[in-house]
Amino acid sequence: MDDLFAVLKNDRRRETVRFVAGREGPTPLADIATHVAEGSASESASYRSAYVSLQQSHLPLLVEYGVVEYDPEEKLVSRGPTFESVVDYLAESPTGDDGGWRLDLGVAGTGLTLLVVDQFGVVGLGETGTVAVAVSTLAALCALNVGRLLGWVDR
């Protein structure tokens, strides 16, 4: 299990597995590199960086653990013998990059903003209101995370 954590601790390897999981048959390395590089400030530099790091570092490690198979001549990536179990693990993992932190950050930021605004007298919540905002923010964060654990809230 420690080996699996070591393999999946890198974002580019996790994104590679997720991208290949969404494809049928062998996937061109160029397509994976494009996907991994998306959203960066300098797409061309990021693409080159993603392509080289995938080819020289990330794919060899994924191949070593049987997650994918790589044909260096054709530059094609296919599912390996342990691929499905890794995909299942990623689907169940609460640590995947699923954007759930954005909702938590939004709730916490709203609560903090209300407390700061109240502190400067812009909004007069009073002592009871300040405590209510703090307790409500903590309760909302707890409820979100309990809901995620129970499967009621998307990660």
C-alpha cells in the first residue's frame, strides 16, 4: 500500500491515470501531456515540461508498478495489469484533486469576512451575532465533511 501512495502522490501521475481511464484503447502520450498541461500560464512551456517529465519519470514509474504499459516507439499508453485497482482507489480517495476544498474555503471565507466586517463596525452583529457566525461556520464545515464521508455530498 505504501508503494501505491508513492506512485500516486504526484499530480501528473494521478492525472495520467484519470485521463487514460476515460479513454478506450491506447492513448497517445501527446494527448496525455496536453491534458496535464492544460490551465497553466504558459501552455507551450508547460506542455513540453509535462511531455518530458511523463516520458522520463512518471510513465516509467507507472509501468514499474503495472499501472500502465508504454510503447516508447509508438508513444502510446495503455492500461496495465493493476490499472483498475488504482482507478478504484483514486475514485474512493478523499485526497484526490476534486475541488471540494473550494466549497470549504468558500464557507470559511464567508464566515471570516462576516467576523472581520463586524469587528470594524461595518455590520453590527453584536456579541451574540459574532458567536452565531463563528458557530454556524464551524457547523457548516463539519456538516460538509460528514456529508462527504457518508456520501451525501460530492467530494
